[in-house]
Amino acid sequence: MTKQGRLGERAAGVAGYGGVRTLGGVTLLLVDVLRLAVRPPYYWVGEAVTQASLAIRRTLVPLFAAVLAYNVGYSIVYFGGLLGALGAADRQGSGIFLGQIREIDVWVTSMVFCGIVSSAVCADLGARKIREELDALAVLGVDKRRALAVPRVVAVTLLAPVIGFIGLLLAMGVNYVIAPPYLGVARGPYFDSIRQSVFALDVYAFIIKYLLIGLMTGVVSCYKGFNVGRGAEGVGKAVNETVVIVIVGMWTLDMFYNLIYQSLFPSLAVLRG
């Protein structure tokens, strides 16, 4: 055994080594994917469209169910009822819109999207790994990163803001239909309060945040899929690890992103409408 191999065995027994190794591997894969995505040839574009189509079809139904349940239960019944008791039911629309575009929509939509997409991508690549398809590609001289990782990462990254806007429109549509009659508020002033709370900066920040979440989800899923253990058990373990890493990473990214964003633009914290 080489000296490097012996050092690797010793390091594997150190607490936290697996996490550091995963972080390093994900970072290297991210650099490779970004480099390969901007260099011709771009024959991965067709595969990226296919992967985006599969992802959105898998996500829409559970996304609708999650958004509907959360908004009726929390936004309208709980939060709306609380504002109604305080005599400020007409502010529910603007408050929910700001909460949705900055926090709540990211929580609900990203957990559904990231969980479904990351598990599907990791399972697909992991199954290819244990069937030795990745080794066959290497023998044929095909770069697995360009052929498999790039289209999936690009598809997930660009699809994430689309899913975010779908979730936001669903949430506000449910609120607009149900909240005014439930809270006893006219729809005209309710809509005006929402319109006065729309800021271009919030929309730009929303898009950038989802692009970062999609990029993280795609890269982590591909890395774990490329490095699964042996057999179906290894694939299942890799899928579970992928979902946990992606969900925790999404929450962490969202927390620090909002901290930086609202620190740079404190005036946006004022509720208008």
C-alpha cells in the first residue's frame, strides 16, 4: 500500500473526515461543471432540456399539495386570524407576499423541489455506477462530467427559479381567492396592499437565491451519485445522504443569504400597503 493510501485510511477514522471529503469533492465537481458548461461543444443542451422536463413533471403535483396545505393552514387560518384579532386583517396580503418571496416560498418550494430532484438525480447516476455504465463511458473516452453532470446541474439550476415562481403564484392565488372572504376584507384593497409591497430588488434577490439553491442541489446530487457504494444498499444510502445534505444546505444558504440581503437593504424591511 502506498503512503497516500495509508494516510487515507488513518484520516478516515477521524471524526468529520467524511464531511470534509464530501465538501472538497463537491467543490471540485462544481469547478469542473462550470468550466465544462461554458466550453464548446454544447451537445449536452438536449439532455438538459430532457432532465428539466422530468424534474418539473415530478415536482408539480407535490408542490401544489404542499403550497395549498401550508397557505390555507398557516397564512390564512393562523396568520390571518391573528391579524383579524388585532384589527389589521387588510394587511394580511402584503405581509404574506413579503413572507412568501423572502422566506416561506423558499422553505416550502425548495424542500419539495430539492428533495424530489436530488433523490432522482442521485439514484439515476448511482444506478449507472453500480451497473458499471460509468466505467464503460470512460473506456469509450466519454467524460462523465460533461455528458452526465453538466446537463443535470444546468437543468436543476435554471429550473429552480421557475419552480420558485410557480410556488409563489400558487401561494398568492390561493390567498387571493380564499383570504378576503374568510377575513371579511374587500378584494380591491387587499390586492392594492400586495401591489404596494412588490419591489424589484425582492424579485432579483429571489431569482439569485433560487439559482444558488439549484446549483447546490445539482452538484451535490451528481457528486453523491458518482461516488455511491457497492450494490443497491450503497445507492439507497447515497440518496438518503444527498437529501439530508441538500435540505440542510438549502436552509443554511437561505439563512445567510437573507441576513446579508436585508443588512444591505434595511429599508425593505418596512411593511407598506
